Amino acid sequence: MSTIVNCPACQTAYDLPNESLGKRVRCRNCQFSFPTSPADAGRLEVEAVGDPDSDDDGLVSDVRVVKPAPARRIRDDEDARPSSRRRDDDEDDEAEDAPPPKKKSSALMYFLLGGGVLLFVLCGGCGSFGYYLFVYLPKKAREAQEQMFADIEKENNKWAPVDNNPFNPGPGPGPGPGPIINPPQKRAGDYANLDEALEDAKPGDVFRAQEACKWIARQKADDARRLNVINRLEQLLGDVFIRDEAARTIGVWASKDQAPLLITMLDNDSREVKKVAFDTLPKFKDERAIEPLAKKLKGFEHVQAERALAVYGPVAEKEVVKYVFDPEPGTLASARKLLKAYGTKNEIYATQAIEELTNGDANRDANRKLLAAAWLEKTPAEASMQDSVARALDPMARDNDFSARSAALKALKNWATKDNTPTLVGLLDSQDGNIRKQAMEILGKLKDERAVLPIALRLLDFFDRQTASNTLKGMGAIVEIPEVVNGLRNKDAAIRLEVCRILGAAGTSKSTQELERVARTDKNKEVAATAAAAVKAIEDREKDGK
């Protein structure tokens, strides 16, 4: 058997076994723990069902929940007050035992909310700015332009003649007819003849002037009207808004007589105006344009100038060669490319090299001189130009600047003459061993008797001895001077050895007697053997007649 019991807290009804009466049970709905008594069973007249077992701790949990009984009103004098106090005490105990609830952080929510608002504002702002810049402003500009043309057309038609009668004008402001102050105009670009187009081709109305230039450019050039058209268009070259269209029209109508005008256009600030000049001048091959075009090789327009000068051919050679030693890479490359296409001879290059070496400012044109000397170094000497080039290189070889002096000596290996001997001999006393070596090598090729003794004296220097010896060997019999032969009596065995080798390679019978003495008496066996070999070499040469 069982009894229906209500939870005092939430009034949930339970089907409780009779043997559990008098024990404490816990409500499954609100978790409130309360005692049961037989008195509670009389409050619901419900038939007991089931016989569930009770828990070991005296709390019955396996019970059926039935429809809760209606709450009854408890009077102040009833005994429910103590029960209420016990229930409150139990609730307080359970609240003390339960862990405190966790506080939910709202920082993340605020951060996400703020980020969303900021992203919305940024996207909206960018979109609004883009719409304003690319849609709204162009639309307003078109509307303003259309309104302006409408107002002009309305004003023009205001005074239009009645019935096409110019003497019967339409009504004007105020009483009576007014004069025709602004007769109607044709649309820009809609012209019946050249005169109408030229009427619009003037400073002031930029749109009509541009359309007039375009219309004139489409017409066939008329020799009878050419000068008139060119003069009118020339006036527009000073207007920054019209000059490009005017220049293009000039390029269509120009003839050889307009070469001076086209030359002035080369210095215009507009790239389009310059382009027209570069493209038009080669058509006439007017030689007056060669020099101005060549000047444009130096600068940003060197490619355009190169294309224009290529049309002229060798006739432009004289002006183009002036830039063949320019230190600007673009200028130099364009000039040399043109001269190669012209088939320019080395004499032209050499003449310009002499010009650079002799007439240029030493400070301003130092790089041009170096480039000229570098070209001479790589170019075989031209017999007709050798003396002139050698004289031009001589001052550069004495320059205090190491780069200039070294470049000149490299060029003199090909172009030196005996006129350079004094300068080269002077360089044998240079503190730079490389300069001394280059000077001796050049003197050895010149075979000038004036250089024999200065070179022989370099045998006394250990560092120059081998170069000096090799140089004297190649100079031939002119080295057989008393000063050289007396070197066989030098106290330094190394010097006596080199002199024996020199005389063996270049000496004659005049040295044989002294060499034989050395071969017999010299205590250094190597020197004695070298002297004997030198005597035999001299005898063999004379026997062969060499």
C-alpha cells in the first residue's frame, strides 16, 4: 500500500509507500528535503499504488509523481509556521554547502560588439566615399555640363530671327524687340569649310579649339592654305590645354618649310609636342634639323633622337660623332649604334678623340678623355692619324691623375711615336712601378736610342731589372753603348749576368772581346758560362748575316 504526499515547497505530489512514512524524503523537482507523517496522507484521497523500496539513507526517491494538489491557504495560527522555518533553515544549509555561482564575463561580448560596429562603420564609410568619388561627382559634373550647354543654347535661341528673317528678331527683355546679341552657333566639329574650323581654332574655348584641330587634321593638306593653317595652329602651342591637338595637326599639314617651327617644338614642355617634332622632321630630311636632333641624344629623348637621325644616314655623321665619347651610357650607346649603321671609319673616331683630348676642359671633361683613351687603346693605329693622336695623348700621359696617366699609356702602346720618348723617359723615375713598366715596354717598341741609357739604369733596381733587360733585348744593336758594355765590370754578379744576356741577344762583334774576358776571368761560373754563350750567339748571327 502507498500514500500520496505533497512537497511543502513546490506542492509536487508523490506516491509514497506506507513504510516510508515518518522518514525524510527529497523532492525531485526542487530538491527540498522534508519529513513525512501519517497526517499528510489524509490530505489527498488517492488510492496508493505500487510498493517501491526505500533508500538506505531513509530518503525515498523512487516514487511516482502524480498531479499536484491545490495549494491551500495557511492561517497565521496554524502549525505550518514551524515547518516553514525548518524548510528555510534547510534551504539556507544547502545554499551554504553549494559552490558560489560563476560570474559570466561580458568583456568578450563588448569586444565583439565594438568590433562589429567599427567594421560596419569602416565598410560603410569606404563604400560611401567610393560612391561619392566615382559615381556622384561624375554624375554632377555631367549634369552641370549639360545644363551649361542647355543654357547657352537657350540664350542663343532667345534672339533667333523670326521666320529666318535677320531683320525681324525675336522678342528681347523689356518692351519692344531687342538686337541679335549672340547668333546661334554650329556644333563644335561640324564645319562646312576650313574657314569655319579656323574660326574656332583660337585660344579661349578649349573644347571648340580642340574639335577644330581634330577636324583640320582630317582634311587633306592644301598647299594654298598651308601657311595660313600653320600660322593659326602655331598660336595654340602656348596653350597647355590645346597644344597637343594643335601639334598633331601641325604634323599633318607641315612641309619642309616648317622645319624651323618643328625644331622649336623639340624644346616644348609637352612630350606629345616633342613626339610630333621627332616623327615629322625625318620625313623632310632637312639638314638644319640634324644638329638640334643630335643634341637630343643627350637626355631622356635619346631613343627618339636616335630613330630620327637613323633616317638621315651618313650625312648626320659629323654631328653624331660629337657624342661618341659622352659619359652618359644612353647617349654613348645611341651615338655608337648610329655611327656603326652609318659605316663610320676609324679616322672619324680618331679625329673626335683628338678633339676630346686637346680641347676639353680638364675638370669638366675628364670622363670624356678617359673614354677617348679607352677607344684608342682598343683600336689599331691609323698611319695617317698616328702622329696627331700621339701628340694629343702626350699631355695626358704626364697628368698627375693616376687614372688619366694609366689610360694614356695604354693607348700609347698602339699610337706612340718617337715624339713621346721624352715623356716616356721621364716616367721611368715614377714612384709607381706599374707606370715605369708600361713606359719601358712602349720605349722598347719605339727603339729610340735616347731611351737606351735610361732603361739600362733601371738594371740597377732589383724590381725593374727583369723588365729593363727584356726591353733592351728587343731594341737591337742600338743597346750596345759603352755604358751598357761597362755593366760587365759591375760588382753585382746579377747585373753582370743580365748584361751578358742582353749582349748575347742584341750585341755585335764590338762586345765580343769584353765578353771573352768575362768568360775567362769572372769568378762566378754562371756569369762566365753566360758570357761564353753570348760570344757564340754573336758569332752565329754575324755568320748568318743577321
